[in-house]
Amino acid sequence: MTTSDQHGPAGEAPPPIPEPGLADAISGSHPSAAAGAAGSLRGAAPAQPYLGPPTAPASPYPPAAGQPWLPPQTSQPWFPPQIGQPGAPAPLTKAGLRRDTRRLVLAYAGCLVVIQIVGAIVGGVAVIFDPAVRDMINDMIANSSGGIDLNSQTIIDAFSRYSGLASVAGLVAGASCFFAIRGKRLVTSDLTIVGERVRLPVIGQLFVLMMAVQLLASLMTAVLSWLGIDITGSYESGIESIAASPIGLVYVVLLGPFLEELIFRGAVLRHLQPYGKNFAIITSAVMFGLYHMILFQAAYAIPVGIILAYTASRFSLKWSLALHIANNGLAMLSLTGVPEAVFLIFYVLCGAGAVAIFALRRSEVRALPAAGAPVLDHPYQIAWSHPLFIIAALILLATGVLLLL
């Protein structure tokens, strides 16, 4: 160091450092007091260089005339707490997954039971107060005839008129069972959570894949029909009965898809997603298929449920809802007298498109298992082997077999 560096310009001596006074010793603002205080603390961090007395944060408002303006200080970045720290999420465990599976299956079973009970009550009350049914009952009382024939055409027509209303009431009441496991998230974050920025070409490709599944279902139905096995009778009659009324048509195309998305791509998918994206997608799709309680519809609903759950987890629930509405709308369109050949050509084109999508995006498809790998080892074995899960699946499969008889 040169003399000029030590004594300043033109050999001037630096100003002397004042002796620390009482106020400096207390506040620690004097360099020697700060160093002494830092050194007096056993185990304290090394003293930092003295940068002068602390200054007040700069005001974001314009300064008064003649005063310099300083930019406002920015806040420190926030880091989420790590596992083991206060406020951090609990680590995922095998016991936690089994507990969440138990709660989920109980809500699922409660939903199915409530749907049947509320639907039967609402439909029964509506039929009793139907004018045509009341006239039939009054005639029977006046003529002292026998009991009510539940197979009479008047009763059947009345049930057909109100089956849509019964379905809406039952599904709304059943969906409320999932408040037990999701709380207010069922109608807040489960509906509004957003993933990637949506790309319409990808949504179009997912729709094509969904229609390709419809093609496979149609081919399976044709083969079984050729063998003399009818697996679509109960499904088609049920859909036609519900869609016979305006409210039933609205239920099939709009309200039904919305409530089913709320349940399966909202509550079920989000409840299981912490354990792995792929695990949540496949499990929610299986539960979605079994929920329909018709084997033919379940075989079709499971792969469609996978596509819808993938859409909801990657983008948002509103896009899985849009695909669901489009699927059900096409199903209703097929009941309006449009030639089957038109739908067959459309489904064949979608099948060819699905093959092209898998060929062009094979690298992305191969990466899906790793991208959505489970957090725990063997989550399917842990969850699907739960006694309640097995019992619920067996009951719903048995119900589907009975409906075929």
C-alpha cells in the first residue's frame, strides 16, 4: 500500500476514529464496539465487515424536493418448509395410503348408496303425484279392483318421465358424501386447480383417442352380438329412459358429466394424487368404471376415465368436463336416427388417427410411466388389496353380472 493510499490525497491524514462512548457501546454502532460484542459471544458467527450504521428502508413514495429517491427494498424469497419442519406436509407412508384408501372407499360406497336411495325416493314420489298415475289409482279405488300393477304402461311411462329428475337428485346427494374427505376443497381447489397451459391440438388428440375407445367398444359389441350375447340391452334401455324427458337429456349431456367430473376427476383424483400421478389416474378410472355397474359400460368407461383423468391432471378439470360432455353428446346424437354408418365411419377415422398419434408421439408415450411414477413403492398393491376396496369392487361387479341376466 502506498503512502497516498494510507493518508489520502496529497498526503492528508485520515480522520481519526472517535473513541466509543456509552451510546455507541450500547447500540454497537461503533466498529470497535461491534467487533467486541461479536467476539464476546461464545460460538457466535464471525463478525461481518462494518458497513456503517443501518439505514431505514426506502419509501416507495416520491421523495420531497431536493432529496434523493431510493428504490424500495424487495422482500426476501419464500421457501416452502421441508419435511420435518413446522408447517411441512407429513411424509407419505404405507399406513397413510391405506388410511386414505379406507376413507375414500367409505365415501365412494356412501355415494353409491345415497344415489340409489335418494333417486328411488324422488322418483317414487314424483310417480305417485303424476296426474296419469293418480287417475289410475282413483279408478282402481272406485272400481274396487286389485292392487296396483307396477308393470302397467302408465307406471312405466311415469317412471320414464321422472327418471332424469331422480338421477339428478340422487347424484347431487351422492356427490355430497365426498365432503367427508375433501371438505370445502370439493367445491374450490378441486374444481379450479390448473396445470399446464392448455394446447388445443392436444385436447383434440385426446378426443380422438376417446373416440377410438368407442370404436373398440363397438367392435366388441358386434362380436358378442354375433355370438348371440347381448351386453348392451340394459345400458341402452336405461339411457333411452333417462333421456326421454328434457331434464333427463340435460342430465345425460351436462349435469351428469359435471357431477361425475367433480367426484372422480375432482375428489378421487386429487385425494390420491399425492401418492403418484399415474396411480391416481388409473385408480380413479377403475372406480369410475365400476360406478356405472354395467359391465359393458364399465369396460368402456375405464379407458375413457384414464383419458379424462390425464386431461384433468395435466390441464384442468374444465377440459376433462368438455371432453366428457362431447362424448355424452355424441352418444345422445346416436339415438336421434342418424345412420349408424355415419358413426362407424367417424369412429374408424378416429381409430386411424389414434394409431397415428401413438406413432408420432411414441417418445412422449414411453415417458409417461416415469413422469408419473408413484411416490411409494407398490401403491396399487397397498390400496387395491385393502379389504374395503376389494369388497366394493366385488359387489359392483356382481351387480353388473346380475343386470345381464
